[in-house]
Amino acid sequence: MDNDSSMKSNLITRAGKEALQKELDWLWKIKRPQVTQAVSEAAALGDRSENAEYKEGKRELRSIDRRLRFLTKRLETVKVVDYSPEQEGKCFFGAWVEIENESGEILQCRIVGSDEIDVSKGHITIDSPMAKALIGKQVDDEVVVKTPTGDKVWFILNIQYQAFDQG
């Protein structure tokens, strides 16, 4: 059974939690009041049954409220994992890892919580096959990542707990 919520870890970086809190605050203090005002103004125009602005506003409010409920519940359950000096030299949650495969392809990724996945930044979830293979390993270790197309072998080139220089 592939139930996504049961497989999702509750780990998050401090920056990830702050981003969720910032979104919650913005929705609650800025976006929702703006949409509520627009709905009130549209309702004042009269017949709501044929009022597209009113209907769209109500739909947007429902969407905002769903996201607010999700963020509120999620922020109660996430567990911030801060960097600890004992992690140095090994791959754990929050690590930036540089790896190379047998073809010479180099990949840089960061192991983060499921709320922080961002492929464009190289952020992968702790629940991914790649992250599971990397956890606890050191530089020069070989890791085998189980993928749908078969096992892939990667070598760890570097592990650090701040972003790699992109220069």
C-alpha cells in the first residue's frame, strides 16, 4: 500500500520550519483578509448566484482555509533537526552531499524533510532511496541506491553542513 502520509517523515530543517511558519503567517494576516474583503465587496453587489467574483472569492477562501489547516497541523508535528558537531564527516539529515557515479556524473544534493523538497536546489527528501542509502556514510564510501531501473552505485566525494559554493 502506498500511503504517502504514513511514509512521510516529520523531520525538517530550522529554515524549512521557518518557511512554513512564514507562509502560515502570510496567509492568515495578509492573503485571507484581502480575499475576505474582496468577497464582502462582491457580495454587496447583489445577486450572488450569478456573481463570478463572489463565487471565485469563496472558492479561493476555501483553498486558503485548507492550506491554513494543513500548515497548522504540520507545524505541530514536524521535528526540527539542527546541525550537531558530532555529524561532521558523516552523512545525516541536513547534509549537503556531493556524489559521483561510475560514469563520472557528479550530483550535489541536500537531505531535507518532505516539506522542503526542491529539485531545482538539489533538495531531496530523507525518505528517498538516495537519502536512505547515504545516511550514516562517509567520504569515499560507496553507496548502492535501489531504483526502479535497478541498483545504481555512487561514491561520496564530499559531505558538509552548509551549501556548496556554486562558483
